[in-house]
Amino acid sequence: MFKNEWTPFLKEEFEKDYFKRLSAFIHEEYEHKKIYPIKQNVFAAFENTDFSDVKVVILGQDPYHQPNQAHGMCFSVQKGVAIPPSLLNIYKELYNDLGYPIAKHGYLMSWAKQGVFLLNTILTVEDSKPLSHKGKGWEIFTDEVIRKLNRREKPMVFILWGRNARDKKVLITNPNHLILEASHPSPLSAHTGFFQTKPFSKCNQFLEAHHQAPVMWKIED
């Protein structure tokens, strides 16, 4: 396992009964089915954004369920992979909000390295079967992750897009933090409360007001 501040927390969760059951299920799934992301990338969000570096949390639902898309960070795809519709709408809102041109790729590593924690609430999925790993234990795990972040005193921003993410609002009780919520950026719902919400500028205004560096949201080619 990677070595950063998340490691003791992860080890503690891995020892719990619910996670042992989840682990056994996931192991069996990888043995017999096509599961995304690859095993090495399941905890990529934790590897690439250390606990004390988190300044923004973006919550997704479950990984992309088509080949070569998911790599362990919500909404992100590797360079060379077509930009998924939800991410394209995120880029459109980024243009509306801050004027940054729509990126030519969907790789969000530059966000992660600046403290944007790209967390799905479910960390694995079967090929072509969205939400196929719902209710298997991942939600227990990621709820604990959110609670751990919520307890941190350093102010951060939680960006909750869509019903699944917004349901997690009850876990965010620390008044130090800012919650930004909106419809999901999916083409099915983006026009009903996602566009024109200006989450990127609002996020940076909050960070700067609390003496933290703003996020450079522009995705370089």
C-alpha cells in the first residue's frame, strides 16, 4: 500500500468485519468478471490527495463502467480516453464560471495534486453494469471517510452534485466547512440545477477567505 496520512485510517477500516466481507466479495468479482478500475487504482483518490492536503471534496457515485475509463478518481479519465458527457458538462460550467476553455482531455490529476479529493461513494463496478456494487459495503467505508474529513478543523469545501452525493450532507456537520450542492452534471439533469451554479469561483472565494490558496481549475492540454 502507498504510504501517506491515509494509511493508518485505511488499515483500521480494512480490519473491520464489514470491510472483510466487502473484500471477499470484491476479490471474487475480480476473479470472475471484468471490474473497473483495475485493482491497483481502486484507492487512487487516496494515493494522490493526502488527508491534510484536502481542501475540496468532490463526491461521485460509482466508477465509469466502460473499458479504459475509470482509474480511481471520480469524473476523471486518462488522457486519450473520450471525455464522458458528465465531465464535459463540468467543463462547460467551468467555462461559464471562470472562462477557462474546455479541455481536450479528462485527466483531473492536476486537481487532485492541488488538494481536490475526487471520491466516489462506491469504488468498484462491473463492466457495463452501473451501480452493480451498490450495497456491498463501499458506502459504509466512504461514509467513514467523509466523517473523518468532517472532523478536521481546517476549513474545506464539499461539492455535492446529484442526489446520491447530496444524501451525504447529513454527515457534514462541522460549521468550519462549506457545502456546495447542485444537480448532477449528467446530460439528464445538468439543465435542471447544475449549470450557472458557479461552484468553482464560490469554492475559491471560500478558500481565499480562509487563507488558503485557490484551486487552479484550468486543465492544461
